[in-house]
Amino acid sequence: MRPAKNHAPAVGGSHAEGESRRVPSANLPLKRARAAPLQRPKVGIVSLGCAKNLVDAEIMLGSVLERGMDITSSAEDADVLVINTCAFIDSAKEESIDAILEAHQQRGRYGRSNQKLVVSGCMSQRFSEELHEQLPEVDAFIGLDQVHELGGIIERLLDRADEPDFSETALGASRNTNVGYNFVTPRSTYIPNYDTPRFRLTPAHSAYVKIAEGCNHPCSFCVIPQMRGRHRSRTPQSVVSEIGALVADGVREVNLISQDTTYYGMDLWAEKAGPRQPVDSNRGVTLASLLREIERVDGEFWVRLLYTHPAHWSDELIATVADCRHVARYVDIPLQHIEESMLARMARETTREHIETLIAKLRSSIPGVALRTTFIVGFPGETERQFETLLDFIERTRFERLGVFKYSQEEGSRAAKLPDQIPADVKNKRHRRAMILQQRIASENAACKTGSKLKLLVDQPLVARTEADAPDVDTRVLLSQSAPVGEFITRSITGSRGYDLLA
């Protein structure tokens, strides 16, 4: 995608599903445009949810800029305010609803009753019909297939609303009396390209590249396929072109994202790939072949793999990661559980034996690799014995990075209808126990780094990250002496403070 030269700072959040990234309009500082005979519309955005949603927000802002509008850092000044929602779990939906209602209330406080409120993102995609009726405060709902059209939609909302012949037909949207417009289309099929206009919201030295969209996995706890559609990959040429442009623009860290990065390219094969298909470049385009193409891009930068699925890892992919100098020795591989019957109930399409064999291969074949994973506790039917099995696995495996989620009973998922739902107090207790265990392991892992020399990427003058740390969700290195932001440095680790290293 074509990045704009201006970059707004990243403001918290996560690449993990269910962990929220909130990008308020107040964190989009841009120089004001010179006065023009006709004032250009100003657009602000609040983006919630994961890194994939953040890329959608960047594409929306790219569309806005392409139409000659301004991006404002102030909700009060915005002619249009966009709330880019998340709907992965209940808490994310609640946060999204709160953000919408807060934005509407601020219109009143600011005396901006004419400000347009637009809702986008996964919640809009999934629940547009219901929200259309229940939130008359919203002027327009757009879906995942409209992110690259936001600029045009805003133009029509602002410029044509008072025309005598203005109608829902003219807008290409449905509308009921006293409620806003619904532009959402079912069965999302959109995928961005390398030249899609985009205004990056991350620091200038780090970027997310969405290599595919949608998901084909049937995980029983998940509703993402219902929102984002079937898996669809970009072409290798499109991805490599975008990465080349980003590196030329000063990016030193490229984070590859999709719902399942390891399934990349398999949907492009002449012969259909199964849900457990290992990466095999003899059959067509794969993540391994893409990484080998990226390896040819000149420059000093890391490529980080996020959202990989254990079912698709193969010896070929492991060898490719080990051989490519640009690929960070870091693997994000959400496992969700380890107990055999829990994996089956979750429909994870893998087994304990496969997972344990894969972890052993990753660690023996990629020296120094850092493994990041996530687990779900309190899934329907999880017994105390099965939870203890998970704790034992965490203790023995000693993941370098680990997150734990409490199961969320998502409407529309198969797991929501399963018997033996776990009470909230039990889920909370199990979550605490798992996190206390991981905190001890993480502290011990950090202490072992003392005395080592590590290559670091500087995020702030006194804050950096190692190759083992993805932006926003992993640990930091706190520097005793300032360093240039966006550059690689080498420092000796002098100690640790909680999760963080000192250098």
C-alpha cells in the first residue's frame, strides 16, 4: 500500500486478538493546511482492536487524504468523526459502543450538532442491521469492504445531504426514517494492494503489512470468519512492492499480519489446500516463498511473523525462517490450549503431539527464537484437571512471551452453545493463576539476559525493543543513555525490572 509521508504516533494496543489498540483523533498531529477559499472537511478517527483493524484505519485515512480532506487531531474540530470498532469479544464490543456514545455526547458538549459520526470496523460489519436501528445517533455505518471508499462516502454525506434529490439510492446505501445510512455489504471480499493510499498510524520506523484477509479455520470460539470472510491472499508482487517502498521510506521493522499468516498463498493454488495443509512451495505460492522474495529487498530491517497457526508450519517454513537474515527470530503462534479434548472442542485442527513436536523443531532449528503464544482459560467444559495440564505445559515449555484470555461466550459461535459453560469467578481464578505463573517465568527469562549484548530497535530516546519483542504487546528495553529513534543499536543488558530489560 502506498504510505503517506506523514506518520502519527502509535498509542498503545496490541496485535493479539481481543487486546485493544485505541487510536484517538487527538493522536493524529498534522500541520494545518493553508486557508483556502472553501474550507476542506476535517476528519478524525478513533480506532479500536487489533493491528489488522489499525491497517483498515490507515487505509480509511489514506482515502480521506486522497480526496483532499484534512485529518484533524481534535474531535472538537472534526467535521466527521469515525469510530473504527472491534467485535472480537464482549469487552471489545462494549468498548466500541462506549466510544460511539461518548463521541455523540461530545458533539453536544462541543456544540457541533452538525458533526457527522461514522462507524466502521468489525462490529459495524457484523451487526450493522441491529446497530442501524439501535443507534440513531450514527450518521453512517460502513463495512470492511468500504474502508478504501471512506473519502467518497464522506464527500457524499457532507456535500449532497441538502440536495433536493439526495436519496439513499444516490448514496448507494439503505436508510430508514430518523436513522443513519448503512453502507455495509455482506460477505467481505476486499483486499488492499501495494498502491492503496494509506496514512500510517505507527511510528515512522515500524509498520504493519496485511498480507491476507479473512480466515478459513472453523475454531468454535471464534466469529472472525463471519465478519472478515474467507481467506484471500495478496499476490507476492503486491506485498514485496509495499515492503520495498516502506523500507525506502525509513521503516526498520515490517510486521506481517493476517488472520492466519501461515495459510498465505494457499488460496491461490490450482489444487485446493485443506485446513491442515503444511506450507509446501512445490504446490504454489506460500509464506516461505514470500519470505524468500522479501529477503531480496535491500536495506537493514526486521520482518516479524504474527498470527501463525500451528497446523500449517512445515520443515520448509522453519528452514526459511532460519535462513533469512531479515526474518526476526520471533514466532507468534497462538495455541489456545494443549489438553487434547480441549483442542478438539475448540476445533483447533491440531493435536498436543503436533504442537510439542513443532515447538521442539522451532527451537532446535532457529537458534535463539522467541516464541509468543496465547491461551484461553475457562472454555466450556474445561475441568480443573485439564486446566492443570495447561499450567504444567506452560511451566515446562517456558514461552518467552505469553498472553492468557478468559473465554468469552460469543453470540454466533459454536462454542457459545456448548454445555458446561464455566462461571466467571472460576475463569477469573484460572486467569490469575496462569498469569502469575507466566510472570515468574518471564522474570526468570529476563534475568538470564543480563550480561548479553543485543541488537535493539529504538522506539523512543530511552526505550528500545529486542528482536524478541513485537510492538505494543511485548517487553521493552529501558536505556540508560539516549539513542536515535528508529535506528538499530547494540547494547549490553545490565539487568531487568519486571518484564523489561535494562541497558
